[in-house]
Amino acid sequence: MKNTLMKGIFKSIFFILIMIIINSCSSTIATDEKTVSNEELYRPNFHFTPKKGWMNDPNGMFFYKGLYHLYFQHYPNDNIWGPMHWGHATSTNMITWKEQKIALYPDNLGYIFSGSAVVDVNNTSGFGSLKNPPIVAMFTYHDAVKEKAGATDYQSQAIAYSLDEGMTWTKIKGNPVIKNPGIKDFRDPKMMWDAIHNQWIMILAADVETKIYRSSNLIDWELASAFGKNLGVHGAPWECPDFFPIKVEGATDLKWVLLQSINPGGPNGGSATQYFVGDFDGKTFTLDDSFAQDLKNFEGLWVDYGKDNYAGVTWSNIPDADGRKLFIGWMSNWEYANKVPTKNWRSSTTIPRELKLINTDGHYRIVSLPVKELDKYISKTIKKDLLTIDKETVIVDKSAVDISRLDIRFTVNNLKEDKYDFILSNKENNAIHFGINKKDKCFYIDRRNVSQTKFSDEFAKKISTAPITSDFNSIDVRVIIDKTSIEVFYDNGKTVMTEIYFSDKPMDSFSIAKAGSDFELKNVFINQLNIK
């Protein structure tokens, strides 16, 4: 009896050990040099990711007392989309982040979908005091039970407030503050203080248009107008709007910008964020005439033409002394977000960016570049004033820098060739190609030659492109590389492309392909980023 019992115990122990080995092997990838964990291979060096679980849209972003707060759609119990919470992270610089406790949990009224937060400096809501102003958040309740039952009014808007600078939250008893009028997709409120018209305003995605609300106290809201039903790109419900005034660079005039995400409908498939430029009289948003014509000519204008920048919004309460419009997006795409080959977590944010509005010959455009705070983390710079390219040339490799964390800047001179092809690659023939195709009048990113693509038919189905809309003889290019992502800023941020990728071994060189004739790269800066 005793021997039989001991044999049973040993069998159980042996079975447990086998399962541990199998599970361990399932989260690693073998290479010639060593066995690298999924965590080590794919988790970004400096783009924010949750420690575990699922993440999508950025939410409730505000700045207060030296801290940037980033909330986000979060399901902590799995690495796929599920019952939504608001996760929370804070930073003093938007580059290094500290993940905090979950801010908002689902309850009997539903999941906690996307929304926004503002600092109620004058305590208009009455939730705090002038000495301790409340942080007020508005979010969408999503009632999954009503949705499953076939109702259309399963989304409504609710309020929570914080009296400890955004660390803990109280949902008010009067929720929801805006009930659903019978619209299936009725979500993602974005609030802001409109100092021009002395009011709180809030915009809401309502099926195929944006609704604009006004309030004096953040609790009682009046519908003011609607925008966009027959403008811009449609084909799917609009999502995750943002709305703000912004001065035109180098001018005194001020315009209003509306960001409006859509999925599907992006310029390269799946998820993307379009924008509109116009004027706001306190009730109604009206498109600028020239911008309206541009919308027709280009079939939509986009914050980012890559496949992996979605649902991005701006921080509220940025001090006037700073004055920037600071933006961050979700770095993924609904075509494959639930399938990407990470284990403990899924998704990251883009690099934070400053948005600007320019006017070129009467045409308004949003431009964006990484925030200046990134420059503080440059630990090493390789500078090459002039490179003449007459054959395939390695610009830098892993013997000089860590290719997985770079900020690369250069100018392409003498743009006479049909194509300028830059390559991020490794010895296993994994490669990301990006560059300028003058013949087809487009910029591009091509991730078809990276090893990990089979998890989704849509991930590497085709080359992503962005239109070239002006003539130039030289062009400035900036590239942010972080292990599993590439963010390319062409022409000082006038055209931006962001995409993620997954390879079985890290990239180890950055090069440029041979062209038909000689050309020059000027002012090449290879900046090593040291961010922990």
C-alpha cells in the first residue's frame, strides 16, 4: 500500500514537472545564440505596456502637479479584449511610466469604456473645493447584457470624480448623466474647458457623426449640435473623438481641430484616425472651406497613415506656459490586436507626440513629432555629416549601437531616383523596409519579410502607403525604433507612419538599398536611447 502510494506521488510530481517544462517552452523562442523569452523579445524598451493583461484605447489623460496621467482600456485577467476597466499609469516626462492600481472597475451598469478626464479648477461640479479641485472623468457604460438581448440603448455616459489627484475614484449616484437616445454606437466622451466661450464642452461619437454637448458644471449636459454625417471617411461607426482649439504655426489665427477614429476604414485597412479643421462658435463646428475641398480630393486626411496608431487623444490641463497639444495613441489595429504573438500582455502606446497645425498655401495640415522630452534620453550619438550612397550601404549595425532602441534622423538630398529604400534587418533575413517611392508618389512601410506574420492574414497582407502631396528636392526623415515598432516621421512630421512587427531575433542593422545613381544623406544622427 505504501509503495503504491509513493509510486502515485512520484507519478504526480513527474507529471507536474513535465507540464512546467511544456509551459515554459511555449513562452520562449529558440535562437542560435540562446533561448529568448517572449517577454524579452517583444516587450518594448520605452513604449508603455501594461505589466499583464490586455490594453487598448488611451483614456482620461490629464496633467496635474507635475504628473502626466494616462488611463487606458484594460482587461487585467487575460491578454485578449474582455470586460473593460480603466488601467492607470503616471509619468513625470511621458517617456518613463509607472503603472498604478486599476482606476475604474465594471459594475452592475456595465463595462467601463473609453472617456476623458479634466481638472475642475474652479470646482464647477461641487465635488471638491477651490483648495482641492476635483478631477472629473466621464466614461461610457457598456451594458453587455442589454447588448446581447438586442437592445440599441446599451451605451450611456457616466461621471466619476477623484479628490486625491486621480489615484482613486468615486462614481456618482446620479449615473448615467447622459442617457442613450436610441443610438447603437454612442460612446467615448471627450471633455474640455472652452475658455473662448466660457463653458465646458464634450464631444461624443454617435454612430456616423459627432455630437457636441455643453455644460456649466460637468454634470448637466445640453446637446448643442452634430457634425460629420456626410463628411470624411465612413463605412463604420466613428469612435474616440477629440476636439480642441490650436494656433496656426507662424500666424496669429486660431482654428479648431476634430480628431475622429474609425474602424474599419483606415487608409491601409482596419483602424486609423482622421482629422478635420474648421471653426467653432461655441455651439457648432464648421469646416474650413479649403479643408472641405481637400477632404474630397484626398478621401480623408489622417493623423497617421501606418496601420498601428488608433484612438489617439490629447492630454488636458497642459499649462499655458507649456502650450503644446500632446497626443498619444494605441499602437495596434483591430484587424489583429487580439492575435499578436505576445503572452503576458498585449498592446502598447505610441511615442507621445506634439501636434501642430500648419497652413501651406491655404491648406491646413496636422503635423506631429515625438515630444522633446525624448531627447533627454539620448546616451550616445553617431553623427555623419554627409554619406554618398552608390551601393547598398550599412548605415549602422549592432557593433556600434543597440538597434532595438534608436532615434535616427537624416536628410535625403538630390531626390532624383524612383525609389529610396531603407532597411531594418537581421542575419536571419527578417527585414522592415520603408522609404520614398517617387514613381508611385507615396511613402511606404513594408513588413512582409518579418518572420512572425502568420498569426493574422491581415497583418502583412500588403505594403502600407501614404500619399506624397507636394514636390521636394530633399526631405527630412526621423525614425523611432523600439524593438517591435517603427515610427517614421517624413518631412518634419507632415506625413507619419507607425507600424509594429515581430521577428524571431532582434534586428541588428540599419541600411539603405542601392539606387540607380549616386545620392546623398546629410546630417545623419544615430541616437542611442537609454531608457529603463
